[in-house]
Amino acid sequence: MAVSQNDLLNGLESKVRFLMSRYEEMEKENSALEEALRKCEEERDLARVMERNWRGRYHDLLIARTISSSEEDTKKTLSRLSNLEREIDKCINMLLEDK
């Protein structure tokens, strides 16, 4: 039995429609992924700005504390600031991992 040209054409047409449909789906998915990436990059940039800000404030506090306190107070303050810096780093890492 020979397959008619009409059947071949219909089969080809069906496959082309399927491919076009998949292509459109992939384009939509790609657009959504690009948007998600853009948002993640914005969040990362914000986290980096915040990190720089906190590091600057930390440095300023260290200087102020060194100038105006006793050795025991300085050690306590440095310990607290170190803990705070670790917490900030954890938060930044969590933000970066969510991407």
C-alpha cells in the first residue's frame, strides 16, 4: 500500500504545527526565565550595596570604639560586630542561593 501525497502532506503539516507550538512555548519560558534572572541580578546588586554599607559602618564603629573606650569594652564590641557581620554574610549568601 502506497501512502498518498495528501497523507504525507497532512502528517508534515501536523508536525510543523507541533514544532511551532513548542517553539512558542519555549519562547515564553525563555522570557520568564530572563525576567527571573533580571530580578535575581537586581537583588544581588542590592545585597552587594547593603554589604558595602554595613562594612563601612562596621569600620566606622571600630574606629570610634577604639578611640573612646577601654580595652575590655573594645573586645566586647569587636565580638558583637563580628557576630553581626557573620549574620549579614549569612543573609547575603541566602539571598544569592535563592537565585
